[in-house]
Amino acid sequence: MDGTFAYIIVLFLLTLFFTFKFLQKRNRTTPWNQTSAKLPPGSMGWPYIGQTLQLYSQDPNVFFFTKQKRYGEIFKTKILGCPCVMLASPEAARFVLVTQAHLFKPTYPKSKERLIGPCALFFHQGEYHMRLRKLIQRSLSLHSLRNLVPHIQALAISTIKSWTHDGTIINTFKEMKKFSFEVGILTIFGNLESHLREELKKNYWIVDSGYNSFPSQIPGTQYKKALLARKRLGSILKEIISERKEKKLIEKERDLLSCLLNWKGEGEKLSDDEIADNIIGVLFAAQDTTATVMTWVVKYLHDEPKLLECVKAEQKAIHMENDGNLSWNQTRNMPITNKVVLESMRMASVISFPFREAVADVEYKGFLIPKGWKAMPLFRNIHHNPEFFPEPHKFNPSRFEVAPKPNTFMPFGSGVHACPGNELAKLETLIMIHHLVTKFRLEVVGRESGIQYGPFPLPLNGLPVRCWRESSSS
């Protein structure tokens, strides 16, 4: 409860900060009277703070669906000091993210950009963005992922074994986050010296802990500590980059760092700062979302014992084929488990919406999205729309026996800014589930079954569990 209260206070302060910034720019916005279109219906909430507290202190399903029911599939609101137009239909999501993507730019608070680095992929669009996206996709191609299977498998086994000591209660989300971090390090660097890995890890977690804090430059605050740790991260990464260049390992390795170092376009190479920013960006992208999905998979399987038995049967049959050593082909042939993962992503809808900003006045279905306003396709509303997913609040993996209609299922986004690491996220999730259900048993601790928001929706308290190894006879 104390953590939730503190988080709300931080959101309140952030809202005041970004509202002030918006008001500074308001007079520079294109006049609305140049078009006959009108603003969508809706409420902007309280002065300055808008409806930020309502969104981040309750179930986002309640917040968004109440508004959609009252105002329709297009409505306005204000979140984090930003005036927003929310769009809750597949057609609108495609309009913003695909067909008219050039009219909407990705947007993030400057405080977050400073911590990740201004050259990171997801702060950009246009030629630079496309160039970086292709490089990252190359390092995460199916061919590259195939070679990572035994290494991710080793990380998964090591991670789960660490949970079994003396009946210790573990926080599932935090443990999954550690696992995702190690997978990210593996994907980016391949084999990395232990002292460099530990230095990266130590400073990364300081940056991570300050990422959603109030952006104060006062010494001792979480954000200031995060900025200092980010500076140290940059130095560590430059040391790794320099060493990789000196040893001339660029051509031999196929990890992300080598792809970034090896790129040559029109005689140019990426600078060390550009490489460092994109490495940190990929680490951040590989963290919370994947860990959140894996936490929800564990939660849903625990709550559905019959489904858990089906997943166990499928995974134990695979386990028997190769004496427990997963192959790439086996990870591509887990139909029951794969549908469980897809349904977990739909139910949880970890990313409720992407932030986009209109670069000009845009008209959509007779409504105006003014220049400078945020346009936010509501993935959560679309994923829980009974027209596309009957009985949307029921956990039913069998619904994915038939492919969803276009633009109705977007757990990794859509268009040119869709997550380039979606196949890696699915792979590490499937490998984790395989070893979790074939060799170990989990017991959820406590009877409380709520959801917390900070900012992603998570099972209460990160889903505390006990874990132990199953006997060989079971």
C-alpha cells in the first residue's frame, strides 16, 4: 500500500511538470479553426493533472471501458499533463500506426530519454530509425535465435534452481526480470566477462529504479542517482566497444553489438554514443514487458489446474524426446503452450497503449486530433472487445486456434515501430515454461488475488511463490 501511495504521488508531480511544459508550447500549436472537424467527446479531468490518478490507481479496463461506453470509440482525455485522443478500434490503430504513421511521431518524456540515451531507436523515425531497426532485426533473426536456444535454456535452469533454496518465497516478477536481463546481455554481447557483466548489472538496476521517478536533479534523489549510473553505464559500454574493436571480433560474432559495430552506410559508421544508447534501449525494451508476460503466464496456469496439466503433458512429451535438451524445432512446435502465451498476452495487455504525437492537425472520422496532442490506440480495449474475442474476460487459449482478425491482436504493437524483439520474447517465455513445468512445482503464497499497477498491470505483490524440484517419479 505504501508503495502504491508513493507511486501515485510521483505520478502527480510528473503530471504537474509535463502540464507546465505543454502550456508553454500551447500557443505554438496550429489553430484548430482551420478545419471544420471538432474535438472528440470526453473529459479532460482536473486542471493540470487531468485524469492521470484515475488511470494509474485502478484497473485500466475499468477506466478505458467506462469512457468508451460513455463517449464511443474516439474520446479525449488528459494523462500526465498531455491532452490525448484515445482510439479504440482496429481501424483507428491501423490509421495511427501503419497507414498514416508519418503524421504521428513516437514521443517520450525527456527525463526518460536522458536515462536511455537520445540516439536510441524508439525515440526516432525516418531513415535513422529504419537503419537501426534493420540492424537490430538482423541480430534477432530466426537464424540468430536458433543458436541462442541452448544458452537461454541454461539461463532458465539456473534461474529456477536459485528459487528452490530452503522454501524461500520469491517475487515472480522480480525473478523473471533478472532472467530477462541475462537474456538481454546474452543477445547483445554474447559471452561477456563476468566483471563487466556485474558492473553493467549494478549500474543498470540503479537506472531502472529511477526510470519512473520524479525527474529531480537534486543530489540524492532516485532520478539523480539514475543519471549518474547512466553516465557510468556509458563508460562501461565504451570500454566493451573498444575491446571488441581491438580484438577484431566484429566479423566473427553475430550478437547485436557486432551488428552495430559492423554496419557501414554511405561510408559512415555508428558512433560509440549511438551504439551505447541503442544497447541500453534494447536492454530496457527486453525487461519489464517480457517479465510481466511470464509472470502472468505463471499466474494463469496456477489458476487453471486442468490447463496446467495439458501444458505439462505437452512439455513432458517434448522433454522425453531429447533427454531434456530443447531444440529450436521443438520450441516451434508447442501448440498448447504457445496458445497459453498468446492468451496471457491478450488478457494482460501489458502495453495498454503506445504514445504517439500528431505532427500536424489530423482529421479522423470527422474528429480533430490537434497538432501536439497525443494519439493513443487502445490495445487493451481492442484485445478485450467481445466482437473480436467472445467472453473476453475468460482465460481461453483455444480462441487462438483460429488466427485473430487483422489489427485486433497487437501485443507487440504494429507498423514500423512494432517491437523488433517479439520472437526473442516468445522464445525465452516458452523455454522458461518448459523447464518450469517439467522439472519444478510452484505454489502461490497467500490468498489475495489482486492487480497492482506500477506502471504495468501485475499480479499483486509481483506474485509471491515457493518453488521446489519435482521428484523423478512424478
